[in-house]
Amino acid sequence: MLEPVTEIGNRIIHGGLKVHLAAFFVSVALGIMIIQLVFDKLFKIIARKTNIAYSLLQQTFRGIPTLLGSLIALYAIMEILTIPPRPLMLLQKLFHSLVILSITLLVARIASGYLKQKFGKTSGAFASTSILATSIDLAVYTIGVLFLLESFGVAISPLLTALGVGGLAVALALQDTLANLFSGINILVAKQIKISDFVKLSTGEEGHVVDMNWRNTTIKTSAENMVVIPNQKFASSIITNYAQPFAECSIGIPIGVSYDSDLDHVEKVTVEVAKQILQEIEGGVKTFEPAVRYVSFGESSITFNVTLRVKTVTDQYLVRHEFIKRIHVRFKQEGIKIPFLIRTAS
């Protein structure tokens, strides 16, 4: 008679376990769905009321609803169902681990998202500032792992001591790498150079800053080539930032006209052409008033500069190109001569 009773008891236990597992997975699924819906609503409200992009919020909090839903389901299982002591202890440790993991991941994602919003382009296409994101993630995940180990009863004091000694040895072995790392962090934190800024180095390289990682700064030139510069060299260079304090800049175009020219007429015609260029060519600042300033009496012409305004330094090439073409045609129509230099051999 004992064997049938034992078999029935085993069936009841196994049946109860299946019910518990089914309840757990159903709770997890429902929790994830509810949290995901709540987060989506919050993201839309935040994106509508602030300048933070909805895609950035989704990227920042990716995976967080799943963790929170699992936590809610796990907590509900422990509170509602009657679980034997040993499985309950295991679930409690799992719950504490998920809490630490969730907090760690959330802090790391929020810090990375803040950096992308802070240092990314204002146009909404967020540029890569991997050096800061990687540094923040590494620090946060390290702290999270230490808390996780401590929650499992692992003594972290000896581990911290070993990490300190090992870190000193690594720092001595990787002096150049660490110099590049801290140089890059210093550049970004100083805010004198941002991702997407157009810069020119004293060594001649120029272009848009597209990335700054833990070792190098990458610049994209006007020829669509990538120039990779170690952060330490980049930080020690004399840099002209054409995007600071604002992206707009003035350009001067030198012209020379014949000594027989009516200078008032030349000025009037030149200003008319300059205004047309700024109004019609993409990249010209439409509200800017072009200026003509005579400079000197040259060997064969009276020279002057035409000052135009462009939205970014890279817009100057098209504006300059179109202005020279049109002023050449207009001067011919007006009978204004642009003399060329004549040298007499003695």
C-alpha cells in the first residue's frame, strides 16, 4: 500500500512544480508586457516635452523592461505561492542578483544616453563618443559585479587589494595607452571640441571630428578620407575649431580692377552680385550684408576684398566658386576690367 501512496505524492509534487513554473513564466510574460507599455508611454511623453529623441530613449532603456518584468514576477511568485525553503532561498538570491543587475544596467545606460545627448550633434543624429561611454560603462559594471559578489557572500576586500596592486602594474605597462585615454577624456570634458566640429590642426590635417575612442581621434576630411590621430598628439596640437563659438564664419575674396574703373560703380555691382549669391546658394547666410573694402594700389590694379558670410566653413567652397563665376560675367557686362599683371623683361 505504501508504493501507490508514494507514487501519488510524487505526482502531486511534480504537478505542483509544473503549476509553479507555469505561473512563473506567465507572470514574467505579463510583467514584461505591462512594463514595456508603461515605458513606451513615458518615452513618448518625454520626447514630446523635451528635445530628447524617442530613438535615444529606446536605445538607452533597451532590456530594462524585461529585467523589471522578471523582478515583478519573481517577487509575486515568492509572495503568493508556498515554496519549500531551499528553492525559496535560491529564488531570493536570484531576485537580489536581478535587482543589482537592473540597477547596474540602468545607471550605465542612463550615463551613456546622457553623454550621447550632451556631446552628440544637435541635428538629432547622435555621434559616437565611445571613449566616455566605454569608461562610464566599465566603471559602473565593475561596481555592479563587486556588489553582486558581495551579495553571494564573497569577500571583496582582498579582491580590491589585488585589483589595486594589479592596476598599478598595468598602469606602468600601459603609460602611452592611459595617456591617450585621459587626453581624450580631457578634450571632451573641456567642451572646446565636440563631435561633428570642423577643426584644423597645426600639422595641416583638417576635417570633421567623427569619433573619439579610448586611443584615437578620427577626423573625416573633405575628400571623405579618415585621418586617425592619437589622442595625446591631438590634445597637444594647436587646433583651430571653425565651429566655435558658432558655426557661421566670414570669408574674404580678393579682386583687382583696372585703374580706369569707376570705384563707386564697381562697389555697387560687386555688392549686388554678392547679395544674389548669399540669397540663392545653399550655405550662404541670407541676412548678412556683404562688404566691399578697397585695400591697396597694386602694380596693375586697385585691389579690394569682398566679405561674405557662410553657415559653416565647408560651405565657403561652393559660395566662393559661384561668386567668382558670376562676378566675372557681370564685370564683362558692365565693362569693368580685371587686368592681369604684366612684367617687362629688362
